[in-house]
Amino acid sequence: MGPVRLTHDDFWLFDGKLVQFNIFDGVGRWVHTDQTDDPAVAAHCGAAFEAVRERGVPHEEYTV
């Protein structure tokens, strides 16, 4: 696996097309959300999610 371009933003990706970003203030309190349907932003967020997911513990193997 090569280097991964991640985003530092907290986001939800809906249907691979709509990204909703959660915006927080300097001490971590939620402030508001922003949304975009820009295909380049959605592709970047989707690629970042998949890159992290493939490096994580498989769901069926995760225990608490």
C-alpha cells in the first residue's frame, strides 16, 4: 500500500456523491455543517475513506 491522501475534516459521504462536512470550533464543539456535491471533493473523500478502511481491523474481527 502506498501513501494515502487523507482529509482532516469530519464528513459523511452519501451515495458517493454528496459530502456533508461537520464544522467544529477551536475547542472541538460542533458549529454547523457544510455540504457539497462537487464530484472532485466526493471522489477525494471516498478515496480517503476506502484507504483507511482497507488498513483497519475487519469488522467481523473487531472486539471490544
